[in-house]
Amino acid sequence: MRARSGGLAPPPAPPEGLFHRFPCFTLLASRGPMGYTARMNLITRTEELAEVCARLGSAEFVAVDTEFMREQTFWPRLCLIQMAGGGTEALVDSLRPGMDLTPFFELMVNERVLKVFHSARQDVEIVHHLARVIPHPIFDTQVAAMVCGFGEAVSYSMLVKRLLNRNLDKTSRFTDWSRRPLSERQLTYALGDVLYLRDLYPKLRSQLDKSERASWLNEEMGVLTDPATYELHPEQAWRRLKMRVKTPKALAVLIELAAWREREAQAQDVPRSRILKDEALYDIASQAPRTVDDLGSLRTLHNGFARSMRGRAVLDAVSRGLERDPQSIPPIECGEPMPPEAQAVVDLLRVLLKATAGKHGVAPKLIATSEELEEIARSDDEEVPVLRGWRRKLFGDDALALKRGELSLAIEGGAVAVRPTKSEPA
């Protein structure tokens, strides 16, 4: 393993013959006490990938990052894989013709090796989509940083600056990673990202162990490694939409339309909006057109859509929605304002949340969202995340006790204090 403090040892030389068939040059990622040099090895053959993954398979952990494109597709298109750990660094050209990523996927499910990501969800989603496996075990540096008190949704560049005292060059972040050949600037950026990630892990691990909050992180990693997190069910696609319809009939049509669009987008591997924009979904759901002429009169659809194959599919979806069993239609979210007494409870819960977050040095949103506070104010029985696991111990139980009048809030020394409510004498 690399040294964890002071100067970092240079990586060992690759085995004889390894990487000899593709370009290899030196990246000076930084200078000074934390400086290091690394060989930029661009892997273009399956056998080379297998050799590298075999070496990484004996490491304690491997830092993993990916570069992908999805602006023009439904599924993310994996363009480059970056890995670093145990004295080995490598970039993998996942778009190279004939490249078989099986060795990489096998490494991702190797239980002896911890996989370190930053903001892991999209990286895990890519692996799950391509290989139907979930990387495990994993460590997400973004979540770990929040648990350690670095704030909510802490950025990678800020972590690198605070923990490694380095400034990231992000100029290549939004370049086209699908174009070949990749430039030296792109490769330098990509390798730098994963090398910093490798060096962030021991520092965050140390802080996490000192905080005695490893169980918090384990619960969050449980969500990230649950296959259900990445399953896309077309019949649930309507829940992703932000606007709301006003009648059960419109909701039934919207459910069928959103499911149809989801299936089409997945099958054709195009963004949902390429099939039908959200505004058109709501327009169709509200109007429930039954004929081609009715559909053609909607302003949100382009000329000719109603008589196209998609137009006919939309009319079929409308018919399915109108024929749905009323018992199968979820209740409409009325959006009515909370009653004053419930809103007062929410206000008190917000104060308690800020006090709890401040006491433990974590971001309030890591503990609970505004929506969860509202659900607690409305009912004790809501199955909300804040009433489960470490969040319940940290905040949920106190939130319920405050709602029941068993706790009170006071100002002591300029800060909010939480105190048990004194019982009235008999």
C-alpha cells in the first residue's frame, strides 16, 4: 500500500510486458509534500484489463471513477474507467472495440476489496445496468464527508482542497468523453480525479472512525448497494413528475402515459423528452383525447404527431387510463396548506433539527428533509427515513417527543437547549 502520510511512494513498476502495446506517459499531478507522479496507463485490451484487475484484487481498497455520457441516451454510455489502489493506477478505454469489461465487473463484486467512490449512485447505476451486479462493499466519500461534518452534498473539489490542500482543474469535466482519441488533457484530468480519491479515503476513514459514526455510513451504503435503488419500473414513472393533476381520471391517464413513455425511452435508449415532453404528458392527461382529431388539437404536440405511430400509442394509453379500476388509482395529492397547528409543529421541529445538527456537527438535510418534518407533524405513523435507524436515535425519537409535549425548547447561553417537560404535580 502507499504511505498514508508525508511523501507518497511512487507506484511499483508494472510487470514485464504489461502496457507495452499502448501509450504510457508521466503525469505530474502535484508538487510539494503531497506531490506524486503516476504512470498514465491507457488500457485498450481485455487481457491487459484482466492483469490490472488481478493486481487490484489484492489491494485493501480501490478508488473508482467513471466518465460517461447520457445527454443523448436513456442509459448512461460508459466512456472511461479510472482505478487506483495498492500501487496500481489505470485508465480503461471502455469504448475500445473488442473490450470485455468482465474483469472489471468481477473486481466490483470482490468482497475482499473495498470500492471507494465519490457520489457513488451514478457509478453504481452504470455497473448495474451493464452487468446486473452491484459493487460491494463500497465507501462513498461524499456521504462519509457529510457524516463527518463537512456539510450537505459536499463537492469533490472542496474535499480535495480541505483534506489534501490541492486545487482541482475541472476544465475537462464537461468535454465529450465519447470522442476518440482522448486528449492528454482529458486523461490527465481523469487520472488526477481517481488519484485524489485514493488519497482522500484514508483521511476520511480516520475521521469517521474517530467520530464513531461508522454505523451511520453503513446504513447509507446499504441503500446504495440495494438493487431496488436502481430498478426502474415503468408503472412508477409518474411519481418522478413534478407537476400534479387534479382529478383521479387525469391521474389514471398520466400513470399510463408515463409508463408508456418510460418503456419507449428504455427500449430506444433515448431521453424521455425525445419520446414526449413532460408538458405534453400533463396536457394529454388533463384533456384525455379519445380521437386523432382531439389529440391533434393539443398545443403541446407538433403537427402530424396525432397521426403518427406514437400518436396512436398515446391514444391507446389514454384508453387504458380511462378504463382503469378506480380502486387502483392512488389518492390525489390535494396540495392543501397544512392547518396552523400542524404548521406550528413543523416550525418547532425545524428548530429542533437545527439544534440537533449543530450539536452533532452534521448538515440538517443529512438527518431529515422538510417533507419528512411535515409528515411527522401530520402523523406519527409515517414510514419516513428519519424514523428509522441512526436518524431515529439522533433526531426522530426527540421529534416525536417534542410533538407529544414531552420535550421543550429553550434558549440557554444563546443556543437552543432541549429539555424534558416538567410534569405537573398531582
